[in-house]
Amino acid sequence: MGLSDTHIALRVGVVETTVLAEAEWTARRAAHEQRVDRWIEPHLRRRRRGQRHPVEDFLFDYYSYRPAQLRRWHPGPGVLLTGPAAAEYLRFPGYRQLPAGVGLDPGALAGRRADSARWISRLLSHTADRPAQLGCFGLHEWAMVYRAPADQVRHSAQPLRFDPGQIAEIVEQQRLACTHFDAYRFFTDPARLRNTVAPTRPDQLELEQPGCLHANMDLYKWAYKLAPLVDSELIADAFALAWEIRELDMRASPYDLSALGYQPVRIETAHGRAEYARGQRAFADRAAELRQRLLTAIDRVFVPVSH
């Protein structure tokens, strides 16, 4: 449902509905840590060596959630942790000791998150209500190098599949139709002039649409912005989707990443554009389910009230 355009208030006294034995919740925590370690550990090894990966490091570089935060398991509201080990959660903001166990006190956290929750809920609801646009074909990465000086190419450590003149020709033969401000802001000046819209931050509520790869990657951001009021499994699910989306994002780019094991989606051809649109549609469908789960998580803690 979402919070729409109303004011929001804190739901008074969210009732804890699930009590987890120590063996159960520590197993869930261990499973979460094992799941995310396969993403985190290679990133940390590369960081210690001073190396960068244009695909696998992106989510850690672009988004503000640190690896240690992603690894830390939170059960979300409405869950009580039992056993001696539960006391360690009392050092985190928002947790309290209750007679039946340790759990989140949403009232201790939600007040200062209310404005963010309202805006995120509006954005997710508005996005979900729009049809998916599948005609951009990943040209945002091309627009970021279109007629760019050589020293301003974003991933300059990676070779390009085409020379600058060919990239310009490919871009000029297509229609730039990026609706995502945080992608558009990295366009070169000549590419911005070619885009069908000129997104700004205030336009985000009106332009975000569910076919956009970057809008669907951002579900990860909106989930962690509200942690620990959003449980860690949902945050990890959003991260996993964003991880896969980033791969398609860069495979469809003008960079040659074959040395890293990524074969290109050749959006400069009709076959490649069809392949990209199929992937885009599949990600849009998966993101729709995550978007609804995130809206439900928000609605568990915040309720709309009329003016």
C-alpha cells in the first residue's frame, strides 16, 4: 500500500509476534553471514591489495553501506531473541531487554526515520504503479563516455570495445531515454543534450519506473537506509538482485570485460538489444516482489494519518 502523500505516525507498540530460540536465531545469523561473505571477502581482499573490480566492487563503492554493516544480522521488528547470546544486541541502538527476550523497540528508532520512510514509501509506490519502460537498452553507460576526453572516461582501467568515434556513432543512432537521475548525472554534457528527459533530484518521484536497472538496484539502498527496521535477509536479497543487475549493466556497456569473464551484450545490434530487454524484464519482475516486501516492512512500523 505505501504511505502515499500523507503524514505518517509511529505505530504505537509493535507487538512482538515471533520468539526465536538461541539455536534458531544464531543459525539464521550464521547463514546470513555465510551468504554475504561470498560477496564481501573478495572485495576486502582486493581492497587490501589496492585492486578494483568494475563489476564486483561497484555496490560497495557506490552505496554507503559498509561491508561490516551488510554482514551484521538484524532480525527486524516483531522478533524476540532468546538465550544468553541475545544480550550482545543490547549494544546496538534500538534494542531493549523484554521479559521474553531481546528485541527492537521501533519507537526508539522510527521517530527520526519518519521523513525518510515516508519519502521512500512514496517513491516505491509511485514506481510500482508505472509500466516498465524497456527501450533504454543500457545506453546510460555509453552516454557516460560519449564524446568524453580520454582522461575523463569513468572506468579508464578497462579497454573499450570501440574507439571514441564508433561509440559516438552508436549513441547517435539510438535514442537516449534515461529516467534515473543518479545515472543521468554522470552523462557527458553532449549526452545530456541528447537524452529525451533531463531528470533532476526533485523529479525522482515522477520519473522512476520499474524497468530501470538502476531504480531496481536502488532497492538495496532503500532497504539499508531503514535498517534495522528492515531485516537483514531482505537487505541481502536486495543486494543479491543489485549484484546480478550490475553484471548485465556492465556487460551491455561499451567496455570490454572479457578478460574478467564477462561476455558483452551487444546492444549495438538488434539481437543484443532484444537480449538486454529480456534481462531487463526479468529483473523488473523480481524487483516488483522485493519492492512490495519493502513496502510491507515499512508499513509494519509506520502508519499513515490524515492531515
